[in-house]
Amino acid sequence: MSTSEPTLLALDNIGISFGGLRAVDQLNLEVKKGQVVGLIGPNGAGKTTVFNIITGVYKPTDGRVLWKGEAINGLPPYRVAQRGILRTFQTIRLFSGMSVLENVLAGKHLRTRQTWWAGLLSTPAQRREEKQLREECMEILKTLKLDHVANEVATSLAYGIQRRVEMARTLAASPELLILDEPAAGLNDNESAELNKTILDIRDSGVTVLLVEHDMNVVMNVTDHIVVISFGRKIAEGEPESIRNNPDVIEAYLGKDDDEDEQEAFA
Amino acid sequence: MKLSVNRNIGAVVWIAGLLVPLVASNSWISILSIFAIYAVVALSTDVVLGRAGMYDMGHAVYFGVGAYVTAILNVQYGVPILWTMPIAVVVAAIVGMVLAAPMVKLRGDYLLVATIGFNEIFRMILINDVGGVTGGPDGIFGIGVPSVFGYSISSQEGLFVLNWLLLGIALVLMNNLDKSRLGRVFRYLKEDELAATTLGVNARYYKILAFGLGAGLAGAAGTLFATQLATVSPSAFVFMESVTLFAIVIVGGQASIPGVLLGTVLMFVVPQVFRDLAEYRYLVFGLAMIVVMVLRPQGIWPRRNRPE
């Protein structure tokens, strides 16, 4: 990816403390339009915390989150979503008891015009919109090969499928920036290979991606740029190739890979 | 098939009920009238509790606000009954939203305790005749009869049709809610508020709206309750009534129209029919709650997913 693309998201000296714990410290990060950026680091390094700060779930203690140059830190999550920043969760958070289609319709929330009273009165325009939304969601399900489970209860499906449903839900929101929190966690080899392709397809459709991932196969194959953090601080960044050979990274992260896998298995 | 029966059960019950006055005695007609009124209140409780997933144990307040608005406006100011209904709806909805605004960020059990507190405050306001309009512990008597195009509706049959109409409207609204973004958003918030907000849902707005809608619908039922009994008193809107409404939704089936209707039958119709056993209703219902929660946590007639 060319570096001349405009910066979409920038973390400017972000820090956050929980009580005495400095979870993230003086972190700078830039995501340019069209990139796939990987955020990696050992467990407990603060990766998910960074995502929670970007999406408004946590307010940073200091620093700024800039979206197209405008500070968005302190905004509630729904306002961050309104700006086109959508995320998935490390622990899948689908709406239990609801069908796959209903889950994906949630992603359409911001793209839905109907007022609440039009819904209660079931006006013709509202019914047309509902039909239209369902068709659009079915299209998304088709591209992610999920159309055959559209009417199944989402939380009753296999883990790998649930991950795809969650991704479909965020794609339904037509994000500008898609934030994926360990999308390969719990996937088998086939599924994670498939995920690589899906992420690249998403990028090719014009969506910028920021992801946390432990699966090095995924990270090395899909990212254009990697940021490594350890204990809340950035220890390296660069292209996948340079990160792979960076001694600091190997020490902090890859050297502990076995432990990681064990912890993952119990997660 | 099973699904379509479940989906249309409300319509079937409603049409069947409409025919009852042709064959039944007056006492049955008034039992069905009471059923209709309480079914609307239970459905309105379900909006907040079963659909949006907020533990509202003070729903009798909004029912009471509607009933007292009608009683006060009709008895003291001579406003025709049916004119008081929109006012009752609006006042109850405003009360619901104003009380909800500071509370909706409370979670589960905390919200429940706060709503109990409001119910107690409401009871004390009524009993102490605050503002000199509520009639104190005795309430307000002599509420008039509604009239439509100059015709007074004073018979049990006439009131029944009125009550049944409101139930029909409530059922249509609930059915529409199931097929709209609003209904889905309530469920998203109930199942996973964080996930919903990261998809752009303004949780606070929709939770307050849920209270407003639930309270408004309860207010409409309040108007008909005051009309049906021709009197209102604080005892009909106490904490225990809220508990009963809460139990109807939980035991019957959250977000399930047939479940809520069934719960209403069990709690309000069965005791009326077996009057000798009425004093045991809390015992029986309490036991039923325990059994249902253990064996069937989704309720006796749970909501089914509707494939589209």
C-alpha cells in the first residue's frame, strides 16, 4: 500500500491507567486509508485495551484519538460507530437467541431510516425498507458463505461460523475502518486460511482494517504494517518482514509463543 | 404449522373474545373486560421488561397515572372519558421517561430496586392526597361513562368492546414492534448492550423510549380501568400489582405475545373464575413461578424465532 494515502486514524500519545496499572502508555499509531494494520504483542500487552479506547468503550487517561484529524476520544461508542469505525470482539458477542440474519441486521442500524413510530404503525415505507434491509443482509451473508444459516440461531452455530457472523454484522454497517480483535482465535487451519482471503477481500472493497491477532500466519500474510506493543508501550513497528526479524520483538513476543498458545487454548 | 399459529395466536384470541358477549353472561363479560385491561398493562410491561430487558418492578405506577389522570379530569373537570385517554397516555409516557432518564444506566437489580422505590413514592403521593386531587386513601368515585358520537356506553357489553378494541390495538402494535428496527434494537440492548452500542445504537435514547412506550400504553389501559370500575383507589397500583405484572411476563414468556396473554389469564382471570380460591392465587402463582423458572426459564409459552 502506498504511504501517500491520507491518515484515517491516529493515536496521539494515548495512555490509560486502571488504578495503579498503566495498561497503555504513550502509544502512537497511525492507520492510513486502504491499509491492513496489525497490532500484536504478548497477552496482556494492552491490545484489546487500545481497541476499547478507539471505539469509545474506554476513555483514555491522556492523549487523543484522531479520526480524519478530529479528536474522537471521549465520544460514546455509538458516536464512534456513526463515524464509520466498527469492531468485532475477541470473545464473540453475538445477540443470543436471535437468528444470523437478525444479528446482521443489527449492523444496518445506522443505515436504517425508519422512525420508531413508522415501525409501530408498520407503514408501507417501513415494510419496504425492512424487505430491502433483509435483501442487503442476505447479499453480505452470501459473500461470507453464510446464507445457508441465515435463519439459524446465531449462538448455536460452530465457533468459526460465529466469527464470520460477527464479521458480517460489522460489514453490514459499511465501515470505513474495521477493527478485528483476534479474528482467527479458535479457528482451524482451513478457516484461518479462509480468513486471510476474507480480510484481503474486505481491504480490496475499500475498507481499512486494523487487527489484533496471535495467529502469525494471518498477521504475516495480510498486514501491510505491524505495530508491536508490550506492557502497553510500542516496542517496534514496520513491515511484516522487518518485524519478523526484529530481535526486540522476538524476545518480547515470538519467544513466548508457546506460552501464548497454551493460554489461548484455555481462553 | 407451529410457527404461524404462534404468530397469529393474538389475532385468534382477539377474534374469539369478540364473540363472547353473544353467548356469555354479564359476569363473564366483565371478567373478559378486566382481562383485556390487564393484558394491555402486561403487554406494556413486556415492552420494558421482556423486550428491552430492563427490570421494571414499578409498572403499576404508569397504569395508575393513566387511571388517575382520567379520574381527575373526568370527575373534577368534566372532561369526557375518551378525551382523557390521549392525555393519560401522554402524561404516563412523560412520567415513565422522566423517571427512566436518571435510572436507565443502572443495571439489572439496581434498576429493579429503584423502580420499587418509585412505586412506593407513587403510593404515598396517592394516599396523602398530594395537591388535593387524588382523594387520599379512598381514591376518586363517580367516574362517568364514555360516549362515542353522543351515544353513552354504559352497558357491560359496550365497555367490553371498548376494552377489547384497546387490546386489539396493543396486539397490533406489539406485532409490528416484532417486525421493526425498534423491536430489534430493544432485543439487541437486552442481549448485549456493549455490542449494540458499538454498532451505533444509542442505548440511553432507546431505553428511555422503551419506558415511554411501555408507560404510555399502560396509561391508556389506566383510562379504561378507571372507566370500567367507575372508581380509582391507591390499592390497585401498589407494589404488589407491579410484582404481579412482572411475574406475568417472566412466567408467561418474555417478548412472547401468547406467553403474556397466558400469564394474564393465569393471574387475573383464573382467580376471578374460582373466587373461593382467589386468596390462594399468590401461593399458586408463587409456586408456579418457582416451578417455571426451574423447568422452563424461558416461560410457559416462550417466544419463538421467526424465520423470515
